Amino acid sequence: MDTDARWLDELEQRAREVLPASVLEYVLQGARESVTAGEATAGWRAVRFRPRVLHDVTHVETGVSLLGQPVAVPWGVAPSTLQRAVHPEGELAMARACAEAGSLMVVSSNAGTPFAEIGATGVDWWVQAYLPADRTLAEPMLERAVAAGARAVVLTVDTPVVATKYASPGIPAVWDTVDPAMLRVNFDAGYDEQPGAEKALDLGPHDIGWVAARTGLPVVVKGVLRAEDAVRCVQAGAGAVWVSNHGGRQLDRTAATSSCLPEVVGAVGERAEVYVDGGLRHGLDVLAALALGARAVFLGRSPLLALLDGADGVARLHRELRVQTVEALRLAGCRTASEAPGLAAAPRPTPL
Ligand SMILES: Cc1cc2nc3c(=O)[nH]c(=O)nc-3n(C[C@H](O)[C@H](O)[C@H](O)COP(=O)(O)O)c2cc1C
């Protein structure tokens, strides 16, 4: 099989050629000076392995269980807004490719495709939510997700406000160019105009219990970078914590997730699942994250870029990653993802 890590770089190049400038900027941008966005991948590349040898690696199994459900690969697609601006089939193409690969898809609450249509593809999916100041305004969206078969709610907690991104000269903001029908179709009509629809500034651990009670689903808290916050999440009933700095799109100069992951795993890894995202591009990055104790990883920009070629592009991304990850596991002397912890020393924290 053709497996070429440079394919993703080529995709980014092609995206620069074919995507409308505003959409391209939206996908690739980081907050402020993009310090955090720029350091993410280097953090994974800084991890060094000490492979095990004299282990039979004839059969390598990539499957893991996430919140009690089996998935075929230890990576999923992270939630991202405006998938239909990258490809007309948007979330549906993403879902079909994930279903084929046996990979979990996390659907943004901002999605431009009805949850029921996404669920009908047969994909294993979770819904992501931001909570508004008036929590009750989120209920209809959450109810639609439950009805359409979402298996968990990913509560994003790193966005009390949307961080400032600098526009390139001459490029209009994406929000002024895209069809509003590509956004938030799973909310009630007029949602954004209602008082209390702005993002909550007062999120607390009790919101985890509120979401769990409203939906009857496990809650995954996305955007946790510190041990004590991870402990608060788990004490409040979270089923998993997701180490993320939002792809460097929120507080710029936030530490790389590769350097925060070991602390969070150390604090709650025995009681809850820990996931990570940010800058993971290659099977070797997946191995690095598993080695540092992540149960699974999530990918944001890579599948969005792969979506340029619709479901075929995302399917190819899954295939490439699978081949790379199996090779990495085999070379590291691991038959399963669960044998990866301990293979690596934690990378040094992001230099100050
Ligand atoms: C274009 C774009 C849109 C995003 N939209 C959302 C969103 O709606 N909700 C959310 O929780 N995270 C969102 N994220 C953050 C991703 O879920 C994820 O945390 C991040 O992209 C991971 O880093 P990576 O892009 O380097 O893989 C978005 C990221 C991108 C690139």
C-alpha cells in the first residue's frame, strides 16, 4: 500500500491552491501569534522511544475500547466547525469514512449537517458541546444528538470566549463569506439571537453533572491541561478527560499537549480515560501519545484537510495512519496499543 507521510503536506499545499482563502485561513489559523499552534507537532517529535525487543509482533491489534465501546483504531476525528465549507458533503463524508475505518467521530455542535443524517451513516459518534450562559438553550441540541445516537457528550471547557485570531490582509473573515446554512443547524432557529446564547463564562464542575443528567450519556471534558483540573472533572463524574489546547486556537502560549499529558495521566489515568489532541500528524505521533498514557488521540486539521477529497480523502488518511501506526507498534515491540505506555520518557516542557 502507498503510505507516504508527505501526502499530508501535499494536501496542505493543495488546500492552499483550491480552498477559498477565508476557509483556508480558518482551518489553519492559531490564536494571536500562533505560538502554541506552531509548537504542537514538534512536541510529539521530541518524544523518544525505548523499544522492547524479543516480543512476538506477528499480530498487531490496533483496536481499543473507548467508554466501554470497541473502536478499530486508537484515533478519532476531533470536532471541527465548517466541514461543509471544505467539502460540500462535509460531516456526511467525514462520517462515512470514519464508519468504514471503524474510527470514532466527534461532531461539533456547530455542525452544518443534521445529527440524524450523521447518525444514519452508522458511524460511531459523540457530540461536542459548548454551554451557553443560559444552559437551557443547549437542551434541544443535546436532545437531538441523543435521539440521533450520540454515545457521549464532549464538553469543551477551554472557550469562555473565542480567542482573537489575526486576519491576513485582504482576506475577509470566514463568517462573512460562508452560507449561514453551514452552521449550527442542530439548534433551534434564531438560537444566536436569544439572550443567554453567548458562551458561558461561569462553567464549573457542576456542569459536568448537569450534562450527564440531561442526556443520560457519559461526559468527556475537552480542554484539560492540569492535574488538579483533571481530578475535579473526574470527581464531578466525567468518564474521560481530553488533554487539548484547542489546536492552539484559544490561549496562545499555552503549553504543548505532549508536555501536559503525563501529568494528567498520572493524576487520573487509573480512574478515567485520558485522550489527547493537538499537532498529531503521523503514526509515530500516535505511538508517542499512547506511550505517554493516552487511551486514544484525536485529529483536528488533518481530517479537515483530507476532506478536500471528500470521503475518499478521509478514508485514505485513516489507511495511511493505520499502516504507520501498525509499523510503529511493531517496531516498538507492542502487539496492542495498551502495551505502549512506558515506552517513552516525557518530553521536556515547552521551553519558556
Ligand atoms: C477549523 C477548526 C474548527 C474547530 N472547531 C471546533 C469546535 O467546533 N469545537 C471544539 O471543541 N473544537 C474545535 N476545534 C478544535 C479541535 O477539536 C481540536 O482540538 C484541534 O484541532 C486539535 O489540533 P490539530 O488540529 O492540530 O489536530 C476546531 C479546530 C479547527 C482546526
